[in-house]
Amino acid sequence: MVSKLGNIFEMPELRKRVFFTLVLMAIYRVGVFIPVPGVNRTAMSQVVGGSGGGILGLVNLFTGGALSLMSIFALGIMPYISASIIFQLMTVMVPAIERLQKEGEAGRKKINQWTRYATVVLSVIQGTGISFYLENMDSTNPEMGLLVGNGWPFRLMTVLTLVTGTLFVMWLGEQITEGGIGNGISLIITAGIIAGFPRATINTLQLVQSGSITTFSLAILILVVLVVTGVIVFMESAQRRIPLQYARRMVGRRIYGGQTHDLPLKVNMAGVIPPIFASSLLIFPTTLAGYFETNPIAIAIKSALVPGDWRYNLVYIVLIIFFCFFYTAVQVNPVDMADNLKKSDAFIPGIRPGRKTAEYLDEVMSRLTFAGAVYISAVCVLPYFLQDYLGISFYFGGTSLLIVVSVGLDTVGQIENHLITRQYDDFGAKAGVVSSSTRIKGRDET
């Protein structure tokens, strides 16, 4: 693996892509430290830190600490993810959007354009909620000195700054996906999580020195992190290989086919999308509830959707399982797979081609998706149990570790694909040179 990564610098195109990705990630991290006008960052850090790792801590995690600094990227990429969820659901429920998606590249561009418009709307809603929340905090605790100004000038400035920051982060993610390495949106979230690891490690060591966490608890924590990391790597690489047999056919005097291959199906086909979608969806109701501070229903929603609460964990698990099945169904169609196998004269031994093959593939995928959903749910809810029984930071294990490891494996896999492509190109070039030299030698001998 190390030798393969070392070959990055030997391939100009891959080196350029990696450098491009690192530059845009650095720009994103610089923007995290640019504050919103009129907000005291020190006081805001106390507000987020004093939330007990609640919903503000969850938002702060996915924004790489931008919320605690109240920077221009405080909303992060979450509004864009929420808009993507909305349109993926509408793709299944609205026939017009489903037809538009099947039109190819032009249809997908149109849907992406609508997703960006929805991102602006959601950013305005969430930005307005944050501005009202900050004003409420400032009026409740004036001794903190959270805000320099208030009223509509402050609200408009805050909303405009946060919406602009979200759109810029969305643009950075799209640029990384097109011209860099890996999925830009996932890499931005991963960068934010990794940026919090050093601080979380220092805080944990300080708790050990102060006696708040015992040495035994720390040893259990390290063991759990290692075990969970190993489980994530194993499950993300796990596959169900379905045997395929190609029918024999005679073309002229030659017989083609008869080979045996495998159809690999991943256990976790949805990747890190379900926990990201579920977390983003759970943030939105609390944002709306912030507009109605005295409403009993809003108060009940805010008290229930607190990370670590059993009601939050239950809804979180249900959403993860739903998005695992939903995203897998959107990305992989058993009927299309069965049709493609039939067109290529391939069949599953013991299964009749066509409808029976589609039913068999659907059954296998449902079992794999359920196993993947249980695995993701267990990993994501794990940190809340650790926090309750050991009092350790949210950064260790759970959603953050799942995203970091999964995105890292995916990025390394894309780098390896580029290297393999380069090896094939070099082999083809050498074969062409050898063939040309052989023809020239043959002419000279003639």
C-alpha cells in the first residue's frame, strides 16, 4: 500500500489531482477561521462547548469546528445534503423527476440545478434560525457579550454570510469531485472531523490526568477504537460473490463462452451516505423548533432530538436503516442487472434467467443491505453508550470514525484505480513499440 501511494508522484495527472484536492481542502480550512461579523467567537465557543455535546455539538462535528468559531462556514455542507435527500426522495415519488433522471446527463444537470436552488432556500432558513438563536442567547445572558449588534441588520448580515459560505463549500466539493481525488462532499466532512481529533485527544488526556477518566477506561477506549476500526475496514471490504456461468456459443468453427465469473455485491452498498443523511435530517427539525421557543411542541422536539437520548437514538437508527435500503434501491436495480446478464449470455447456476434472476438478486441484496444497516447503526450509536458509561469524547468511534475510515478507503481505492490505469497504458505503449520494432525488423530482413 505504501509503495503504491509512493507512486503518486510518478504520475503527473494523479499528482496534479492530489495537489488540487489538497489546495481546495486547505482553502476550506482557512475559511473555517473567518468569523461572521458581529459575533464574539470566544463566547460562541463557550455556548457550543456548554451544550453537552447536544445537537450543536453534532453540527460542530460535521462543520469541522466552524460553528464553535461562528465562521462563514458555520452551516457547512449540511443544507446541500438535506436538499440532495429531498430530491432523491422526490425521484422515487414524483414520476416527472424520475423521467428527468432517466434522460441522462442533461436530466441530471437539471436536477443538480434544482438541488442548488433548494440549498439556498434551506441555508436561508437555517441561517435565519441561527441569527434568532444568537439574539436569544445574547438577551438571556448579556454578561457573555456574545453579539456586538442585533436587530434586522445583524440578521440579514448573518444570513447573507452563512448562505454565501455554504454555497462556496458546495462549490469546493463539486470542484474536488470533478478535478481532484475522491468525493468532494465526503472529503470536506472528513477533513472537518479529522481537524477535531487532536483537540479531542488532548481533552481526553487532560481528563485522565485530572482523574475524571480512569486509566482502565482509557485502555478500554483505545481497545474499542481499534476493534471498531477493524470492523469497519472488514465490513466495508466484505462482499457476497455470486457465481456466474456464461453460455457456450459457436461462431464459425470456434466455441466462445463457458467461462465462470463472479458478481461481487458489497455488504454495505450505501457507504457513509445513510448516517450523513440521517444526521442532516435530524438537524433540520431542531432548526425549525428554534423559531418557536415557547411552543410546547417545539420544546418537546428539542428535548427529544438530543444526541444520546433514547428517542434520538431510536429515530437515528430507523433513519439509517431506511436510507440504507432507499439508497441501495436507487443505485442498484435488480431488474436491470438481470437484463444485462441475459443480454451477455450469463446466468446464475440453478436460477432461470430473467424474472427469476431479478427476484434472486433482490433477495440477496435485501439480506446484505439489512446486515449493512445493522452494522452501520451499531457503529453510529456506539459513542453514545461510551459517553454514558465512560464519559469520553464524541469524536472517538461512531459516525465520525465510520466516515473517516470509509472515505479514506474509497479515496485510496480511487488512487489505486488511477495507478492501475497508468500501468495498463504503459503496457499498451510498450506492446505497441515492440510490435512496431518487429515489423521494421521483418522489413529489413526482407
